[in-house]
Amino acid sequence: RMIGQPLGHYPILQKIGAGGMGEVYRARDEHLDRDVAIKLLPAGSLTDEKSRKRFEREAKTLAKLNHPHIAVIYDFDYQEGVAFLVMEYVSGGSLAEKLKAELPREEEICRLGEQVAAALEEAHEHGVIHRDLKPGNIMLTPEGQAKVLDFGLAMLVQSAEVDATTQSSAETPGVAGTLPYMSPEQLLGKTVDARSDLYSFGVVLYEIATGRRPFEQKLSIALVDAILHQRPPEPLTLNPRISSGLENIIMKSLEKARENRYQS
């Protein structure tokens, strides 16, 4: 329904994604003559002045993140009650799509890991926690460079939904993120910090290295129990071609207690 419709000076060209944090479209910035990605927040997210002010404040914070491995936020606005963010359009596919096709060699695992870690470091230095790091939020450019999307957006949307008292019963109250990638403290509703992102980073590294997640329980309650209490299979048992050094980095990132993980 949005195709061909203008949002401000951004005519919508095509839909490129949808999820719990809204729909994403490719659009044209008519002022600067370039393609951009537009993320529409879920309908009804920002129904009052308080939630709009929070959205504006968060958007301005996210726009300060300027890094080669972070998709930049250019603008935000409202139209007919819909809030939207205008972001850098990254051509290419997601890491999730790449992992369906092949398991990378160790050199590439480490290269991508370094790029995502650099993006997290930049965000954490600005006080921004991602809260929803996963392969679907990591784009790979045609040159193979990683670009992390949606920094801080999970909290921004979740806060807006709570303010608007439209909390979906399918969501965990007070929790923003994607279950298989969430840290134990995130699942327990504790305050999250940089180390929670580093747990999610460990899950992503594990998946790149082995082709599967550390915990693959289908039932949500069983998955939560595994994340909180079980030790995942050692990556080397699933992919003997990786080094013990890489395995150690992955397993340290996946420590249950955040004080036992990397601290930055």
C-alpha cells in the first residue's frame, strides 16, 4: 500500500522487510538524490507527547553514531500519525541470508567479528546498547563489509509501546530483543549494559562458526531455561576446522554471569 506514496520528500520504491520493530522500505531522497531505507514504527507506537519526545531524543542519540560498520540514521519525522526513521540504504544481503548458503572460513569469521565488535564499541562509547544483535540485523555490502542495523531501536520501539499501553501479549513486558540471542540478564528483566550485547555477539559468532545457534530448543520456555542454565556444545565439536582460540573467544562471550564475559 505504501509503494509510490511519498513520506515527506521520500517517495517509497519497494518494501524490503518487516518485523516486530516495524516495516522497512527503500525510498528515494529527492533532496540529495540517493536511495535511503525508511523504517516505519509500528502503528500506534507514539500516541502522546511523552513518547514522541522520547523518540526524538533517542533518534538524535542514534544519529550521533557515525562509523563505517554502522548503518547511519539521517532523519526522523512523522506523517499522518506514523513515525519513521530515515537510514542509510545498504545494498547486499544480511548475514542471516549468507549463513543459509555457506559456513565462512575462520579468516572471514574473524574479519566479520572484528567489524561487528568495532560497531558495538562505537555505540557503547556513546552509551547506546543495541539490545537486538542478530544475523538479521547485520548487513553485508557487495564488498563483504559488515554494517550493523537498528542500534537501540528495540528499546525505542518497546518504550513507545509501553508508553502507549499497547504492549502486545506476545511480547515479554519490559524486555526488548529476539529470544535466541538474548543474554540471561535480559531474559530476567535486569538492566542491560554493554556486556549483554557482548553475549548476543557471542551467539552470532557461534552461529557463524558452526551454522547453528548455541541453543536450539523450539519451545520458548525450554529455550529460556537452556540460556539460563545449560552450557552449549563446544563449537569445535560442530566445526573441527576452527581454532581453539576462536572457540575460547566464543565461549567466554557466552558466559552466563556477565562479570565472567569480556567487559568491553
